[in-house]
Amino acid sequence: MNQEILRTQHPSTEQAFTVLLSPTRRGARLARLLTVAHLGAWGLPSESAAHVVAELAANASVHGRVQGRDFQLSLAVSGQTLRIEVTDTRGDSVPPGPGAVKAPEDDHAENGRGLLIVEALANHWGIVPGPVPRKTVWAEIDLVR
């Protein structure tokens, strides 16, 4: 008797992208544009991720900037979760973590709301110190809600 064994192979849903960008307004804008382009190419929604990347990249450009050192943007899809990581070279400048971010006291302040936006849009986020002199601020977004 002839038996044929069939193996069902599930296509890998793992996607990843990493890039170094200059810690400037242009680099932060490029981080957002690259996020939208890659998620679109992967057939994934990008609106929340674009806002999160814009805020984290802006923070890396303003608060994590060290002359001559780039920041790194990483996107990774695992299962139904998108993980965003922005690594800069100012490990000595650590923002408040999840649950500790406060809105600016002045309602007319032009800054100070970036991590509040990240906290509102991400399912989870946090900060990983090191290796010296770096730090990584990460956020995870569920792709299925």
C-alpha cells in the first residue's frame, strides 16, 4: 500500500527590519516613513505604529542625541505582535517608565506628551538599559484587536 505523507508548512509570519538613522528631525521623519512603507509592504496596519515610531524617534533625536552617533530603529513581527525598538546612545538620559509618565502641568506646553501617546497606543512598552552607553525604548502593538 502506498502512503503519501503530507507535511503542512505554515508560511513564516516573521518579519524584521532594522536601520540606523541620524539623530535629527529628518532622521525621525524617515523612521516614520520607513515604518509605514515596511508595514504596508508586509500587509499590516501602520497608523498606530507610525505615531509610536514618530514619538520614539523624536525622543531619540532630541533627548538621546550624541554628536556623531546614530539611533537605531527596529521593527519585528512575531505572531500577531509588532515590536518597535528605538535605541539611542544616551543611556544616562532615561525617560520615566510605563505608568510613571505625567502630562505637562501647562496645558499650552509644546512638548512632554510623546510617551503619553506611546502609552495610549501601545499594548506594552518599556525601557531597557545598556549595553553602555545605550538604552532602548520599546513598544508592542497587537495587530489583531
